[in-house]
Amino acid sequence: RKWPAQWVEYVPRSWKSDLLTIPLLIVKYHIDIFHYWVALGPIFRIGIGLFHPCKTCVTVHDLGVEYWDEVPSCVVTRKTWYWKVQKLLFPKADSIVCNSKSTQKEIESLFKKNRGKSRVVYPPVTNQGPSMTFKREKQFVLMGGGANKNMKTIVKAFQRFRQKFPGYSLAVFGGPDA
């Protein structure tokens, strides 16, 4: 039986080289749709290609770089050519996946041309294997504990909430890059 997917060797080098590398790979391997993950994310993540030789779908987790002035890395990234180029190319995306209604609202506010192209897809919570038991607990979950998550404010807010609802706990999944 033939495998329905083809492995394409690729190692991200820099956002500048990916502006051309990714579109060239799309042409070379006759790719019909390409998914850019974290399309408007930090510089070390994959950015949007310079041109789109096929349909494109992008995933955006948040637009912190655009809005968070209290996080120095966001302020620095926002002033780079990378960020300016990504914002110019982003409206060319055919479809946008957001992980929350809040992110979808920010995308549609910042990129008026992309209204109607975005959908919210919530990350699933699953049992990771047959031998693992899944016990449901009352938790607030935060994906990643980086500076852009404003952990100090989250912890303070959670402490206030827990005074009224003591049965809850706060879980932070992953490190700063999660």
C-alpha cells in the first residue's frame, strides 16, 4: 500500500530565506495546499512565503507581538522588517485558523481583508494512551509560561478567583516557547 503522504526534507534557516525557500518547495513538489503554522509569530518561527503558488492556510495563536508593549521582545519584533513583511503578506492567506475567539477578533480587526477567512479551532484534550487514566480536575490551563503570557497578573487573578472557588488549581503547560 502506498503511503498517502510524502516526506520533504526541510530545515528552517531564517525567515528571510523561507520567504523564497517555502514557495520553491511548493512548486518543486507540486503541493496543492500549504499550512503556515504560527504565521505571525516570533522571528524564529516559520513566516509566510513571499508568494503563494498554491492555497495557503495559516495558524495564529495570538497577536501579542502587535499589542503587548510591556514585553520587550514583542516591541523589538514589531519594529523588524520580518514583522512588517509578514503583515504585508498575511492578507494573501486563503484560510486562517485561530485557537480562540479573541485571536480571531484581533485578526479580523487588524486585517480587514481577511474577514470571513478565519475559523476558531480549539485544541483538543485527549487521553494520551490506553494505559493512562484521565482524571478530570477543576483547572485553569495556560499554554506556556513565557513573558508574553503576563504570568504575574494571571497568578494574581487566579489567587483572587481561588478565594471564592477553592477547588480549582492553575496548570501551566510547557515552557516559554509553548
